[in-house]
Amino acid sequence: MRNSLPRLRFVLLLCACLAAACGSVVQKATREFGDSLTMAVLDQDDPGIVRDGLPSYLLLIDSRIEANPADVDSLLAGAKLYGAYAGAFVDDNERARRLASRAYGYARRALCLREKPLCDALDAPYDLFATALGQADANDIVTLYGFAAAWAGRTEVNAGDWNAIADLPKLQAMLLRCDEIDPHHDDGGAALYLGVVNSIRPASLGGKPDEGRKWFDKALELSGGKNQMVRVLYAQFYARLVFDQALHDKLLNEVLAADPVAPRLTLINTLAKKKAKALLASGKDFF
């Protein structure tokens, strides 16, 4: 019996190590599958396939988060996909707000797990929030940007809600911090969001459209001009806000003339072309 005890301990230790290894393999396989699926989605030139197929993957992400609520990678993936689906394929405003809210909730949970001091400061006075935000560095960019993007998406679909607009200074500060840490992250995504959030309101109501234009121009530069959705949002939010029809039509016609195929941008550019046509058509009554 004495000799069997050490042997039993060894077997238990071996099983524990194997279980940990298997868990790591499964997690790695899931992450690699998620990365591969994301690439396949972004390179797809038929938005209908993505629109019809993506909900199944959203349910899969939900199930992974349900099984492991502390999985930051799954939370950030869920936030990104729910936000993208709401922005690209949902026309019903109430449903878009609901999905954007889920994206925000997932991203906030990820931030709270990985960046607790900043999470705790989200609802604090601005000075305390700014202090916590200033401590973020390059190691935090994925989580920081993931949350900021989800926050911007929720703000965009709730543009008529003054409670959502009230948090714009904090959101802008977070996007600025992302741009300071790594302006090239997500091909200049922080600059694009800054263009939008500065152009949500006219100057008479506290907006900063001139700043918005600068950020849109920077986003175009950082994406090498290949992300056509930058031009669409530039026209939709800035050009319409300041009633610049010449710029509006120029940007949208550039989208229609561009080749949509580009690595990681084909789906976005295909959607941009569709939206550009609709904006050009409605622009006749807008201006």
C-alpha cells in the first residue's frame, strides 16, 4: 500500500498535466479556428453568405462565453462580431441597438478582466478616468481598442440618446489613447472612429466636424486608401453634417470606381459599394 501511494500521486499529477495540455490544445485550436473564420469572412465578396451564416457563429461564441465567462479572447471576438453584424446587416434600429449593446457588454467584461483599474474608472469622474487611461500601454492595445470600438458602435446606434452622447469625452479620450499607442492598429481604426464621433453632432451642439475631417483624412492615409468604408462614413457623417455635396459625391463616386478586392477588406469594400449607391441616391433629396 505504501508503494502504491506515490504511484497514485504520480498518476494523478500526470492526468492533471494531460488535462491542462488538452485544454491548451483545445483553446489554441478554437482560437486558430476563430482567426481563420474571421479571415474567411473578411475576404468574402458575397455579403449574403456572411449575413446568413454569421448568426450561427455568434451562437457558438455565446456558448463558449457561457462555458468560460473569463475567456477574454472569446469576449473580444464576440464583441467584434456582434458589433460588425449590427453595423453591417441590421436595418431595424431597435435590433441594432440590442446587438450593439451585447457587443459593448462583452467588450466591457473583457476590459474588466484584463484592465481592472481602467474598468473601475469608467464611471468615475473624468480626471480619475483619464489617470487610469494614461497607464495603458502597447500591451493593452487589443483589449483597449476592442472596448473602444464596441463603445463607439453603441454610441453610433444611440446617437439620438443624450445619455449615450454624454460619455463622448471619455470615448474620445480612449480612442485618442489607442491612436497614440499604435495608430496603425486595425489599419487606423481608431482614427476612423474618431472621425465618426467628432461628426455625430454639429458644431452648434458641441460637435467638432473640423476635427472629424482631419481624422477621416488620417484614416484614409493609414489604410492606404484601400478601406472604402472610410470614404462612405466620411461622406455620411462629415459631408452631410456640413452640407458639402461636392465632397459627399466625390467620396462616394471614388468608392464605386474602386476595386473592392483587397486582403481583409473585400467584404467591407463590397458593403461600402452598396452603401455608397444608397447614399448617392438619397443625397438628391438631402442636399
